[in-house]
Amino acid sequence: MMYSGVAITGMGIISSIGNTVEENYYSLIHKKSGLSYTKHIHTIHKEKIKVGEIALTNEVLEELLGLPNDNSFTRTSLLGAYAAKMAVEDAHIPDMSSSRTGLISATSVAGMDMTERYFHIYEQNPSLQKYIHSHHAGNCTQKIADYLGIKGMVSTISTACSSGANAIMLGATLIEQGVLDRVIVGGTDALCKFTINGFQSLLILSDTENKPFDKNRNGLNLGEAAAYLVLESWEQVQTHSKKVLACISGYGNANDAYHQTASSENGEGAYLAILKALQKANLQPDEIDYINVHGTATINNDLSESNALLRVFSNVPILSATKSYTGHTLAAAGAIEAVYSILSLQKATIFPTLHFTTKMDNSPLIPNTEVVHKNINHVLSNSFGFGGNCSSLIFSKCV
Amino acid sequence: MRVNNCYINGIGTVSAQALDFDAMKDNPAPLLASNKAVHPSYKEMIPAAMLRRMASGIKMGIFAAHQAIQDANETSVDAIITGTGMGCLQDTEKFLDNMLEQEEMYLSPTSFIQSTHNTVAAQIALHLSNKAYNFTYSNGSNSFEAALFDGMLQIHTLRAKQVLVGGVDELADKFDKLFRLVQQYKKTSDDINFIHPASTGACRAEGANFFLLSGEQTEKSYALLLDVFYFNKPRISLQDEVNDFLNRNQITKADIDILFLGYNADVNQQHWFDAYAVLFPDTMHAYYQHISGSFDTSSAYGLKLAAEILKKQTTPTSISYNHIKPRKLKHILLVNQSNGQDNSLVLIRAC
């Protein structure tokens, strides 16, 4: 049997549209949005903006994970450990030390949710000081690795909103090159005041629900989520007779080199990333059946992405923007959309885009708005971030 | 993974030492509890209007990147990869502090925009108009080594010709105060002794160290980067990890001429480095954080020194940690960790 790509043997996810893979799928095909006014974050913007917030509180997550009372997990680590644990269970890994196992995790928020709460009161409160160590990105990954019992290659990628996709890309390379037998890859980010105010100061938060690829789109909703995939070598798959959910057949990263936050009008970085991914997968553009676009619903992103797609594809495949359900989950976005892409392949289903009504003036592209069933062999998933960081992944049925 | 075609052809540095400091012949200026970088003139490289908005990490990063590329006589790169333990801490602090002080009102986006961990790599890409692969790792004390490993991977397997790899971290007043509170860094009153530390915490510093990796040897080559391995914790023991690593590279402990260790004057960290040192009782032990000061990516300064030693075939006395003299200068092994976590092994060889 010939295999192309890296085998995915497990996945786990938690987002505002569900605490499991099944719940996320249910929401996607029933057009159930996860956007709401925040219940957990004390911000002056709480009645003005909707966010993709996960209902479970930190206390409930700690309990579900069975953590001791003196733990110093931030919400980002809690969500990460929760999703990664489900991915490991899905892949039926009884013993982490049975082969060379690594963890590549992405985050941009890291421990900011605790830092912003206690920044000015740490000095007077020794009992809170354990969270000072939890601020940095690596600590979040360390905690997930310790929780899962992973010892070995463990690292953290932080390239803003493409981080999750980049973690998957690196993991795939590590398996292909035989550096690891098994690697857990994905990303996690919690909602916090820092990012809400950051995107608010940039004036790119929607005051309603985000409308990707719509003429009247007026910005993004932020969300929180975590998702992880388990990637394994074909030798592992065969030796242990593993079920394979799908394959990662292509990936590419390129830089737009245009502006720290804005995307170039012709979508150069995105264009290059998609071309690299196609080349790696050895696919022609017309072999892509479906695109999970980055689609944040900012004026700038959707036009730039649309232009990049029009440059790559003579006939742009059917596309949807799942951020209309979850909001933009930053470093987790590439990872949760990887899970959605795999679900598309498995269920032969293309997900609707929510809130779309009017075609853009300056683009012919119209996102899919209904549940469509069709055989899908290859899905392209885009993730773009600050700093011109553009990444594309291709998920394929294993052949 | 062992590779045989990844050369260090250029180096660029901004550190706490004087601009004309030459580790090969000068005595390093003694460190304080906290040490700002000595900044070169940036205005020839970065427009004044942009400079004013840039935190020190971005400036240091652009400068050191530029210097590494120039040092190698190159003009372009096929990948830009950075490591940073804390990211853009000054802009993070500024936005956070304003947000809390001003109760979320009247916030300027500039510091938020520049607060993401990949800002330095992105600004280098903008500076070079470079559209290639652009990655940033942020994983504590092996953030730089993760970037270095990726750089090696890009050269070895992905056929990149030149790759820019660097480590950068910056000071930030209020965060640094918190780090001192949890004894990660020293207070002003603490004594500083790298050989027999008695106080907790390291000597806080900032800096940028960049390397131009190439698939081809040139007359500028400093050393061959043979292998990089990073791990959160040893699977069985440090000894096993080190032995496996040396075995993969088909060498023995006796082949290591200098062992570079991240000794940082922190009494609590001493035994973690000693655990590596005892594995090499007959080898010269070297330290460097009394020169660079300590930050998550200061191990990149160690690699700079080690590469210079192999190129110049001479060892400065200021870095000797024990009394053993190397008989030759062929292989250098660099090890780093933080409180037993985020370990790394880097092996280089003379060209």
C-alpha cells in the first residue's frame, strides 16, 4: 500500500461550539454559533462585543483534569491539557514512553489571563505568585507535557494567529524526517482582556457577529479554544494496527513582508504559502475539493485572502469560514480548523458559513452557507497572523 | 538527527558588554544584578521614526540579524527563525500596564501590535523584504535551540541554502520586578559569584545573538553545526540522553574538548549544571553567562563564543570553569537547562 503524507491517529478539541469532537461537529452541521457576551471576563467591553467563550469555568476544568488545589495552570494550559488529553485518548496511547514521543504546542496568549488579573497585586499576595512562573508560553506547554507524561522533544511555537498551523507543520516534518515516532501537535489560547483590548484598539472587533467574506463585514469576534492532533509514523501505524483519521499531505509557510499587522492587497504571503503546500502535497490546484479559509471577517484579511485564492485557483473550490461559529481563536485557530478539515474528509461534509448575506463588491467569491455532502479528498486550511505570517495546510484522505 | 552540511558562516551580537569587547582577549566587565544591553547605533539601519517606537528586542534583533548576514558575505536568506523565552516583553508590559491603569480606555494599538512573540522575526523579514519561511519558538531556556534545530532541519532536509537563526530577549521593568520576587533573578543587594554561588537567582540581562547557517563551507565559516537536541525532561536520565546523543553522532565523551555550561550564579541552579558537568570529569568546562548575563536565550551567546573558539583555535582564560586545558579544539558540546526543564544539547565541530 502506498501512503502519501503523515498519518493523523487522534484528535481532541474544546471550543465555544463544543467540548468534544462530536459536539463541535453537531454545532457545525446545525449552524449553532458559539458567539455570546462574556460571562468570565471582567472587561468594560463586555456588553459591546460578542466572543466565542467556552462555558466551562477554570474550576470545573481543574476538576475534570483532576488537578491538585495548589496547581498553577492558567486557563490557556487548562484548555490545552483538556484537548490534548482527548487527542491522546482518541489515538489509544496507553504508554507515552513506548516510543519517541514529542509535543509541539502553540500559544500566543500563554499565561496572560492570570498575569492581567494579578500584575499589580502580586507583591502583596504571596499565594498568587505561583502564577508569575506561568506567564511565559513555554510554561503552558511544559504543563501539558507533564500532565500527559511526555518526556522528550517538547517545544512551543508563537507566531500569532498562524501558530497552531505552524505547530502542525513542524510536527509533520519531525515525523517525516524520522526524528520522532509520535508527536502531539496543536494550539491553545484563552480569552483575556489583553487580546480583547488589543484588537479593540486596532478597531477590528465586530460589534455584532462576524460575517466572513461578506460585503458588510465589520471585523472579527475573538474566541478561545484548544485542539490537538496525534501524528504517528507509518511504522507505528502498521505495528500497532492504528486507525488513521486522515493524512497531512502538504504544508507551507511564507511571509507577506508587507506590514506588521495588515495583509498585502494581493495576498502575496498567502499565495506563496498555498503554492508551497500544493507543491509539498504534489497536487494541482484543481485537486483541492474544499477550502477552510482563514476568513476572520476583517475588511483587510478577507479581501487579501480572496485575492490570493483567485491567483492560485482558476476555479476557486467551495469554501467556508468556521470563525463565524467559534470566533478567531488566535493560536488555536489553525488547530481547531485542522480538526474541522479532518471532519469534512471523514463525513464527506462541507460546513456552512454563518451570517453571510451579501457578496463582496471587489471579489466574486461567495462562501458556502449550507451543509453540503460531497466526496472530499483534499482540504486546504489557511491561517494567517500578525507579522505577515502565512501558513497553509492540506489534509487528505490516506491512499 | 546528525547532519554533515550545516555551517555557521556569520554571527551578529548585541550584548551587555562594550561594543568593542573581544572575548578572545578582553576581560569582561563584571555584571550587576540587572544588565542593560550596550546598544550600537541603529540609525544607519532603521529610520528614526521607526526607531522611536521600537523596543530594545526589535532593534537588537534587526541589528544582530543584519550583522550575521553581512559577516557571512551574504545578501539574502531562505528562512528566518527566532527563539525568545519571554517574547516582546517591553511592549507587552506597556500595553498591559496602560490597559490596567487606564481601565481599558484610550489605548494605542502600537504596543499591542509589537507585543506578539514573532515581532522580531517579522520585522527582520520586513527589513530584508524577505518572503521566506518565518518561525518563532518560545519555550523557556531552549527557545533558541528549538530555532537552531529548525534551521538545521531547513538546511539539511528542506534544501535551504542560507538560514538566519537567532535568539533575542529584552528587559522590562515591571516584569523583571516580578521575576525577582520569585527569585528567578537577583536583587541589587545579592552577592554575585559564578563559581561558588550563595544567593538565589541569575544576573538578569538582555541581548540578541544571530547566526547565518549555510549548506556550504566558505572562508568565513566558524564551525560545523553537527547536531541539536532539545527535550523537556530526560526520559530516563541525563546520562542516557547525553550518551544517546553522542552515540548518534558517533563520538565519545573523550572527543569533547570543551563542555559549555550555562552556570548562572544561581545557588538553586548550580546542581542542575553540575549534573551535566560530572558526566565529563576529564573535559574542560566553560561558562559564559558571567559575560552575557542571563536571559532565556543567553545560551545563543554561548554558541557564539564556542564557534569563535573553534574558528580562532584559541580559548580565552575568562571562560574556564575548571582547571582542565583542552588538548585540541575540535568538538564543543553546549548544554543548557532551567531548573531541570527545557534542556538542550548542541554539538559543533571545527571546520
